[in-house]
Amino acid sequence: MIANLYPDRRIEPRLRYAWDTQVFFPSNSKGLLARMVDLNSRAVALLMRRDRYLTRGQKIVLGLMYPRIIAGEFDIVHHHVEATVTRSEQYNADLHRVVFQFGQPLEECPGRENEYVRH
């Protein structure tokens, strides 16, 4: 899990954790792995290797997975969503933090009504 590096001005709670996710480019059906660190129903932040440079406005498909606990029942939610790069910034010498906005919001807010999230 990473610390919140930016002022919290979001309109919904976020699910912050560190799990792998897949990023698929139109020209490469194999995809590559990235580390998801921040998720809400409209956007996601990933840590990616710096040699995987993405440009603002670039379209990709994400294979998302995240934990959900409702009424004590644990589940792993899977989604494939289209997304657009909105921001990319240096995280450390090896990684950059890339923020993607989804083409369509997820059906649920992963950080709301999820017992996995501690408030």
C-alpha cells in the first residue's frame, strides 16, 4: 500500500492496495503487468516500469481484479475495462505512476460498502 501523495479532493472513497493488474495495448494482445495502487469507480492509478512509457490520451484495456467483502463473504471481482491515460509522473528511479480514467464507470464503487476497506 502507498501513502496518499495528493490532497484528497475525490468525490468517492478509494480502494488503496497493491495488487497486480494487466494492461493490454491494441498492438499487443499479450499485455503486461502493472501494480494497481488506487482504485475508484471512475479511475485507477498503476505503478508501471519506466520503460513502458504511456502518453496522455492513449487508450488501453485493463484487466482489473480487486477484493470485496460484503456481509463477511470474501470475493475477488474481475473486470476488463477500456481506459484512457490522464496523467503519468515519476514515482521513483524504476517506476512511474500512471492514472487512467475508465470509458464507463464500474457498476460499483470498490471503496464503498466493502468491508475490505477500513475507514
